[in-house]
Amino acid sequence: MILYSYCLEDVAARSEPGPGWVRDQYFTDPGVARRSLLDLRCEVLADRESSWRTMRMERLEIAPVDEETLLILVNHGMGPLIRNYEIIERID
């Protein structure tokens, strides 16, 4: 299964809820993922108290979902299911 997502360029900041933290969102269509990221950018730039930080779009290949992988997802998150990972675009 191929999914698309986006995150802060600074991966350490991604995992810590707080200023600049972005909730993980996954998409099956790269165009929809890009549009969502650009919408987020517009929202951030419209808020004078916020500043945009470089974000990247990612292509994730994950293990096929079955009962075992579903339990891994619930208990350990997405990380252990990722088979292949690629940064496909950076948005400044």
C-alpha cells in the first residue's frame, strides 16, 4: 500500500506536540496530500503570530494491512509498518 503524508523538515519537532507540531495525516492521492499541505501553509501564513517552517511531502510504502499489522499499528504506530520511504517534495 502506498500512502502520502507531510511533516516538518525538522523531524525531531514533528514528534513533540507543541508549537509547530503537525498531526500526522495520510492520503492515498499525492495531489490531495499536496493540496492539504498548501492549504495548511496558507493558514499559517495568514496568522501573523505564526511562521511557516519548511515541510516535506513523503511517499510511504507500508506493509499490507491484515490482523497482525493492524495490531502493530494500534500498539506501536505507523513506524514499524513502513517498508520504503521517500521525500518527494519540500515546501518552503
